[in-house]
Amino acid sequence: MRYFIEFSYNGSDFHGWQRQNNAISVQQTLEEAMTLIQGEVVSVVGAGRTDTGVHAKYMTAHFDVKTFSKNKIDFIFKLNQLLPKSIVINNIRKVKSDIHARFDAISRTYYYYISQVKDPFNYPLHYYFKEKLDWDIMNEASKIIMNHNNFECFSKSNTDVKTFSCDIDVAFWETNVNGAVFKITANRFLRNMVRAIVGTLIEIGLGKKNLKDLEKILVSKERGNAGYSVPANGLFLTKITYSNLIYLNNEDN
């Protein structure tokens, strides 16, 4: 049977989601714990590949088992006992056998947190940026980005992808008393895309670039023309949307 596992993690201690030869990843940590409980090798396929230091308030992955070694509730409890404090399992749901966590996702949402107030409790999970920013012009720039669908200029160099096309449905800054949160939703994202967009918008908010520059950057498709990549610690994968039709009502093992 195929299942979706829904979980959250603090990415500070991991070299990204994807399993690597010489570094600890979220995928490896999760697979090893699940394999230990099941007594058989369990492989998980994630809905995306967060980079080193990026967090996930909501992440999904699919895996296949014939039956759980324990009932599902006990499996989740045991798994949370084994996993480090930086990963928590929230739910496991049975899905149709041909459903893929990555390819069947309809949309993904990322939040990027900026704090303009020095705070010893926020700094590990926010980008502390004290210079004054023009949030209004940054939101105007966000609207321009939404009018485009080729984002090669914001993609990590030498990325092996077939297309740089992404459909962005939401992109805006929501301000608060200490800073702002950039919220962006799209059907897919390129590697480093959100951090490069935020860095470019910050340069616009500082007056180092303007809206006409942004149009030229997008048309150029050149990463070197865009702004810098902001630090990973402020970035959170926050939501992944699927059709409700993928889930099976039978929650038995």
C-alpha cells in the first residue's frame, strides 16, 4: 500500500532534504528511523528538495509498505520517539497506489521571514536585515514577477531541469511590527529560486534596482543580472496542495 507521510522539520541541522553520501539529510534520517521500526527497508520520495538550512512547516513524502509492523498510531508515536527533535511526524494517510508526492502536487507555498529588529529568539529562523526597505515598491515588483513564467534568472546555475517555467499564483510581502514575510505560491519552484527572488526584491527595496531593471532581469534569463541569494535560515516550505481525490478513506493497515 502507498502512504503519504506529513511532517515538519527545522533544517538547521541538515544538509537539505535529499540523501547525500557524506552529509546528514532529512530523507536519510527519516528512512533510517522508518526502516528500524518496520524491520525492512523503507524508501521515501519527497514532494520537493529543500536546500541546506531551509525549513519545512509542512512537507510530504510517499512510501510503500505491505503492512505496518505496528498500527498506524503506534507507528507515528514510535517514529517521533526515534527521530531527533528537529523532525516531527504529523500524520500518515493512505493514498492511491499510483500517486506521487512530487509530481501530483498542485502547488507549493514558501514563506520567507525578515526581521528588522534584533531579537535573540528570532535570529535563527529569520533573516535579520536592519536597513530600511520600501515594502510598497517591493510589492509592486512582486506583481511584475507574477506576470512572467520563465525564471531562469532566479535559478541556481548549472541546474539540470527541462524547463524554467513556473506559474506563480501568489507573491506579496505582508508587513508586521518587526519586519515582513514574503509569501509565494507556484505550481513548481527552481533550485534557489525563492531566495534569489527575495534578494532581488530587497535590492529594489533599497533603491539599488528599479522596476524597469526587474523587467530586464527577467527577460535576460541571466542569473548574474538578478540580486543576491538571501540566507537559507529565513525560508520555510509552508504548504503543499493536492487533490482530495488522491486519498483513500480506508485508514486500516
